[in-house]
Amino acid sequence: MILSFHIEYHTGQDEEVRITGNIPELGDKDLDKALFMQTVDGIHWTIQINIRRSFKQIIEYSYYTYRNNTVISEEWRGLPHLFRPFADDNRQYYIEDYWKDIPPQSYFYSSAFTESLLARQQKDILSQYSLQSIIIKASVPCVARNCCLAICGNQPVLGDWNPDKAVLMNNADFPEWQAVLDTTRISFPLEYKFVLYNKDKQKAEAWEKGDNRCLAGLLLNSGETHVLSC
């Protein structure tokens, strides 16, 4: 299984981005063993790792910036990056992340909300990945229990902008939501927005503000999955 991590982060002179996580291939969360990422412009950072073993656990990881082998900045620890690999040892994943700073109203991410007041009474079962797929992820904690996040867009598979036919997102890693899309059923460019969907009323209640999100064409081969964190 091959994991390719990508993150956009503007670094200063003599600074570098490294990644570490809860598996040996990512340094077992030891900052002295964090992996160096590669860049050509000091903005776009990448690294590829190969896991040569059967693997089912959730990967939890974070990004750090270093100067002279010393950590100078780190992401907010309240919401680490999570990734669940599918039970396919030969799959290749392209993971596009963003740097996680402390969000506005960060108290919604506390256990008082995510494990009590807004906790999901029943966690969803994760969808299986298709041979060529996109996983779209978004962290949104302030969602009432009778509601969920959904995706609506310019594709039949996303409701053709009809919010009542939007794709409901999975709450298995709440407060992070995710949806798995089969790229063979998508005509690029893909445009979409997140919507708040009331499961009791079976209708959308609110649209995400701002411009449409857009994803240009992806050249995926069989056995490849593109993971996009929004």
C-alpha cells in the first residue's frame, strides 16, 4: 500500500515541513523521527511511503515545521489528521491535506460537544472504496443530531444541484465527515458545495456560503484513491 501525502504550507528561509504519525512508517509520533517532506518551491510539500504489511488501523498523523532540527510550529492538536485505509494492500492513496490551525469556536471540538451534546448516537459504517475513487472530507462539529453534512454538485451522482438528492456524508470519524465518490461516474470539472441535511425531514436546510468548490480532472488508475480534506 502506497500513501502519498501532500500539503500546501508557506515556509520561511531554512524551514522545512515534516510529518509524523502513529505507525512505524511515520515515526511512531516521535518528533525526532518525523519524516522530511520534499518541495521545489517552499510551498507544496510531498512525501510517499510504502507500507509492506497488512494494515487495518486508523492512521493518525500531524505536520510540523522545523528549523535547524527544532520544531518551530505545529498544527492544532485538538483535531489530528485521520485516515482509514481500505482492506486492499495494493491500493495507492493520494492524500491532499491543509494545515490545521485553531479554528474559530474551537470549543465545539471539545469532548463536551463531540462526545456528549452533539455526539452521534449511531456511527455510520464506512462506505467501500471503488476501484477509482475520491474521498472528500470536512471537519464540522456543530451539526445537530438529527442532521448531517452532505455534498451537492454538478453531477447526477451529486444530485445535479438538487439539495434534496445530495450525497449524505459519513459520520464514522465525527466531527469529521467524509463521502466516497466513484470517479468513473464523474465528468470533470467537478463543482460542489456542502449542505446541511435534516435526516428526519429528508431535506436540505442550508447551503455552504461562498463560491462553488471546484475539482479539475483527476487521472486515476484502477486501485487509486484521491483523498481531499476541505
